[in-house]
Amino acid sequence: MSKKSEIEKKTEALLEPIAEKCGVSIYDVEFVKEGGEWYLRAYIDKEGGVNINDCVDVNHALSDALDEDDFIDEAYTLEVSSPGLGRQLKKDRHFENSLGSEVELRLFKPRDGVKEFSGILKSFSDTEVTVTINDKDEVFIRKEISVIKLALDF
């Protein structure tokens, strides 16, 4: 397991009791380097959506827990937020909760000259994602998908 994955896993374990106490669920945790800076991001959710107070409460509690455990060597910025409307689907639980929803996906390499697709998420497995596009089921290999997210509906 990579150092990045270990940090994400340990952070999620610290976050579980905090999320439960605050009445939210964990959507995702990521530890990423952007522009030379490290960011530890915790995405939380709840029925009806999270508000700023939810994010502040979780941020304070998680910050205290991270200071106490102190397992991250790098300097980083902690961010706690909602995953947003166009949330990325990364984990099986994200796919499970999004079955029947409209998704947009982008491939690393074009398929028949096309890299971007949208349709209804029909099914998924460890290796594949099936999306119904124009009444036809299209199967995509998960490793070939650079991003898959819920479509924004305006």
C-alpha cells in the first residue's frame, strides 16, 4: 500500500466516529499534491446535503484527532466539504448508490475517436462499468476510465 493510500485509510478510520457523532457520512478521503502543496480532503454527505456548520464541526474534530495522532509527516491543508452535485464515482459504494443515475465519463484513450460519454449507470463490477447510452448498453473497462461522475442536471 502506498504512503498516500495509508494516510487516506488512517484518516478515514479517524473520521468514522467523528462523522457518526456529527450525523454525516464519509463520501471520500483523499491526500493529494497540487501546485507543490499537500491537501488532505474529507468529503462528507448526509440526507438533504451538508451545510457549512457540518463542515466546520467535522473539520474541528478531525483536525484535533489528526494533531493528536500526528501520523502525517508532510505539511498539508485540511479541507472538509460536500462532494458536490457532480461528484466523482471512485468507490464501489459510490457506484452502488448511483445505479440508475445519469453519469458522464471520460476515457484516457478515445474509443472510436470519442473520449467523453454520458448515459445511465446500469451496472458495475471490479473491472467494468456498464452505461446505457441511447438505449444501448456500453461496457467500459474501469482502468480505461479517467473520470466518471454524476451528470449535473440543471
